[in-house]
Amino acid sequence: MTRAPEGIAETAAWMRNVRRNLQRRGFPLEWAWVVECNERRDGRHAHHVHALAHGSIPPEHVLSDVAQRAGFGAVAEVRRVGHAPGAARYLWAAREKWRTIDLPHRLWTNGGHLQHSSRYFWRVDGEHVAGGWKAVSRVLREQPAD
């Protein structure tokens, strides 16, 4: 979602609003999201949000409408990643990628966190994993690689 606000508190509120309004429209989902920063040509920063979701994924026009009503820009794309273990591995790879970027700025942009997630986002083999990222990380380390 484009045109995210500068502060994480406002972005988090917008994301809660988007998720709540998607649920009201019949698209209940769980997600993990992260704010990313693009440095503009004038030296200022523009922020956008990437989210990975499972559940009832809305069509792009619905997500775009809900995102704009929350305050985001007009661009909101939906891409399927695959089943839950694959999605968790996708986030793990993204986390590894983050080590090569300006981590202090990434953490500042995300309020000190590498990612944000809804309560029931974290799943392994279709089952909710209590304890968030640390618990999923432990379970993935115990599983053989695909």
C-alpha cells in the first residue's frame, strides 16, 4: 500500500482500519506487514507497506478502495505466495534480506520491530502457533527443508 504516513503509530492505526474494514466486507484475514522506505529524488522519504496474508484475500480493487479510505495511496496490489509454511519461509527470507539494508532506519520506520502481525497470523502446517515469530522460527528450524 502506497503513501504510508511518516509515523508508525499512525501507520499501525491505518493498517488496523484496513483489516477491520476488509473483515466487514467479508474478507477476514490475518497478516504480517512491514513499512518500507523509498528515498525520493529530492532526498525526502516516502513510505509504503508490504503485507503477507492468509484467509479471505480480497481482489485488488477492494483492497485499493479500503486502503484509500484509510488514508493510503491508490496503489494496493495482491499477490499469492502459497501455503503457510512457504509464507513463513518467505518472511524468513525477507528478514535475512533486511540484514543487508540500513537496519537502523528500517527499525526506526517500524517502531523498533522487523515486522508487525495480527494475532493469529503465525501458522505452521495450517495450525496457529502461539508465541509469534520466535515460536514459528523454532518450529521451522526443527522441520526438514523442502
